[in-house]
Amino acid sequence: MLPEKIHIKRDDTVIVLRGKEKGKTGKVLSINPEKKRAVIEKLNIIKRHTRVKRGERGSQEGGIVEKEASISTSNLSLVCPKCDRPSRTGNKKTEEGKKIRICKACNEMIE
């Protein structure tokens, strides 16, 4: 079964709609379409306790590492670069037959 299409892409600016990070904005670092989750820059920070690893690849330090965890894409909304508001997106075909994303609020193209 193919994964469903996701309304956001990497390097988009999004706003969090629900959860402990509600109202904060950030840039999308990566997307996992199978799980419908996205990693947002400097949001949803978690702590991981890691062991010291020694081996042929060199040594890796242990300790407490802070990193971004993923957020469900249903809790994210794309921020339109033109009207600077959270908005829904739609698809439209250009004269050349190329498919582009548009902002439903201001009908402007989203790069």
C-alpha cells in the first residue's frame, strides 16, 4: 500500500496546532510519509541517554543528548509566505501542465 500524500514538504515553515508546542513555528527538517510524521527545527526537544561506544568507527561520547522528535503532520499547518498566516493548501496545474501548491486563503503560489 502506498503512503498517503502529505501537505507539507521539507524546508517549509509550519505552525504547530496542538500539543505542548502549540503556537510555535519552525522549519521542517525531515518527513516520514509512512508514519505521517515530521521533524521540526528546535521544536519537540527530547533527551536521549546514550552509552559510550568504542569500536572500529572511533569513539562516541555518552551522556544526555537533546534532539528533535517527530510531530504528527495532522498537528501542523503550513504558513503561507505571502500572507504570513497558517493556511490550507490546494493543488493547481499551470499552463505548462506542472502541478503547483497554492494557498487557499490568498490563492498565491507556494514555492
